[in-house]
Amino acid sequence: MKRLVVLGGGESGVGTAILAKHKGYEVFVSDKGEIKKKYKKVLEHFEIDWEELTHTETKILNADVVMKSPGIPDRVPLVVELRKNGVPVISEIEFASEYTNATIIGITGSNGKTTTTMLTNHILKEAGFHVGMAGNIGDSYAKMVCENDFDYYVLEISSFQLDGIIDFKPHIAILTNITPDHLDRYEYQFENYIASKFLIAKNQTSEDYLIYDADDEVIVNWLKDHPVQSKLIPFSLHHELIEGANLKNNQIEITTQNETIHMKTDALALEGKHNLKNTMAASAAAKLVGIRKQTIRDSIMNFQGAPHRLEKILKIGHVQYINDSKATNVNATYYALDSMSAPTVWIVGGVDKGNDYRVLMPLVREKVKAIICLGMDNSKIKDAFGNVVDLLVETYAMEEAIKVAYKIADRGDNVLLSPACASFDLFDNYEDRGNQFKEAIKNL
């Protein structure tokens, strides 16, 4: 009997453990932290052996294969030791894909991947396809593979999950964009992070497709030097393309397999230039799996966006409050500020991942009337923008930040939470931060 050790007892770890048990593996789950109650119950129900608050090396180093949760860095001594001993250390995506014959649409990128994943899944569902959505979003992919028999999977895949693949191959890969993010996990080398994202196309053949942003110089330059096997389907807001998706006369034009469809941009449910790109990517994928034009058009018009991503919450005193808590890096905040069409009170800050705020300078000058810092250490934000805006206030709790915003904002303004940082200094995660934002607004 093969032995699978799962490092990390969260959603992906427990899902993998269930699938492995179902496939006849001897399974052991080990978590250095505490395992949540709900997951312990599941492990006990399936009679899976587990431990928490420690890694017992004797029970781990004898594994035939190890599934590592995406939150655990590759440089952790235990992982280094396993690899040195020739034990494959893989991701949930790699393990689960072995046990399904479904058509996989895999989506990665620094920003926009959640919205693109949700939109692609929405179009396939509306078309009546039997489809599951998983990966870096929602339920565990492995658990889904164990319990369902979907014909299609739409997977949101982070670079950490891609780092643990060997044979994984999506039929359609989408690369939304690449901007510096998580560089602390990649020796602060942008090239390492880019290479990691491109692993999504590593095993693709000429029968498969790579949909990518042709306006993204990082992607375009990388493809010149590192060609892929898959058929390229670019999308662009600035260039007319023979094959792929582009803008023409206020319409999205998508050409694949010698057929073109048109969609008016003013009919899209999502606002902002970046969402035009997300829509192009999702629509191109839908077209490649044979979904009819009208279904794609209708789905795009009735789609509700991702929570915590430019989510309009409430209007109070003619001031619009917008929750973009999911913007955990500078590039995501760039998109948010770019889509503001009214003077904006910007709430920013948290755990800085090596941010360079200079790229935001033109947008801040043009759109931001006041900055509210929300983080334990706001020195970099103060240094960057202290002389650019008339008013910069430091706060250390969401309720305080919202009270200040309420005082500062005038009729017709926006109050935008778009932190450009991780949330772990004051919040559990970006969802908790977004939910506290909503709650504080309701309490005004």
C-alpha cells in the first residue's frame, strides 16, 4: 500500500487526504499549526490519521509521495529533506488531476484570476455544462474529484500550486497577467515568479490552448524566449488580432477557429478596463469549448462579480462605499483606482510584500483626495504619498477608518478600501477585512 503524507490540514490538505484514502492509500495528515475543528471532524469521519502543532519526521520521511499545502514554502527544511531523499512533493492540483478525465480550464495570473475563474464557470454553467469550480477558490478540488464526476473543471491556480506539478496539464490555460507579487517566496527574483506562472503551460501540447494578455510585456517577452507547445490565443485592448480577442468600435471581438463573435462593451455587468480583459479571457475559453455566442453574451450580462473585488456596498449621503479588500498587491489597487470616476477617499495598508508604490502616483494625484492608512506600520505609504495628498490619516482598526472616511467624504465621492497589502497584521484574511469594512459601514 502506498503511503501519502499531507502537509497542512486545511481545505486542500483534507480534500487530498479524502481522495487518497478513497484510492487506497495509507494517509497521514500533519500540520505544524492547529487544525480547524471542522476539518478534524472530517478526518475522524474518514478514519484518517492526523497530528497538529508538530511534524513528526519519522512519520513523514517514510512517505511514497507528499502533498504540500500551498502556504508551505519550498525552502522549509522538511520539504528540502524529502526532495533530497527523492520523495515527490506535489500540490493538490497535481494529485487530484490524476483521477479525473474531465476537460480542465486552468487560470493563473497575478490579478484577475478569481473573477476570470468565476466568470468562466458561470458561462459554462449557463450553457448547461456539468462543471466544477475549485483550486484556489471555494471547495477542495481533490474532494470534488472524489465525490463528483464533472465533465469540466474550472480551476483557479496560484503560483504556489503550480510549483508542485509534474504531469498536470489543462486543455485550456489562461494567464491573466504577471506583475511582481509574492517575491518573498521566489528569492526576490521576478524571473523565478514568471517561470512559476508559466508552469501552467509546461505539459501542454499543440492540441491545447494558452489564452494570455498580449498587452502584458512580461508575458510577451517571456514567450519570445521560452516558446510553448500550445496554440496561442492572445487578448488585447490595444492591438487588432487575427486570432484571439480584441476591442473594435466599442465591441469585444473574439476570433477562434475561423469564427468571430462580437459583444458590445456597454452590456457588460463588470466595470473597469481590467474586467474587459477578464471577460475576453473567459469568453475565449467558453468559445473554445463550443459554447454558443448568445449564451456567452447573456452570461456576461447577468454575471455577479467576485466578493471583495470592487464590490459596491452602500451609498450613504450620496457617498459610494466600495470594498476591494481582495486587492492584496499594488497592481490590483492600480486597477481599482483606475476605475474610479469620482474623487476618492482611499483606505490602504497592511502587511507590505515589498511594494513599490510609485506606479500608483499618477492615479493618486488624479483621483485621490485623502488617504486613510490602515495597518500596523504605515511608514512606506506615508513616505510615498505624504506630500501628494492634502490629508493622510493613520488608523489601526476598521471601525476607526470608516468613521474618519465618513467625516472626510463629500457628496458624490467614493470611499474605496483597496489595501494593496496582505491583511494579517489586523485581520484573519482579506475576507475578514472586507467583512469588517461592510459591517463598519452598516454601523455608521
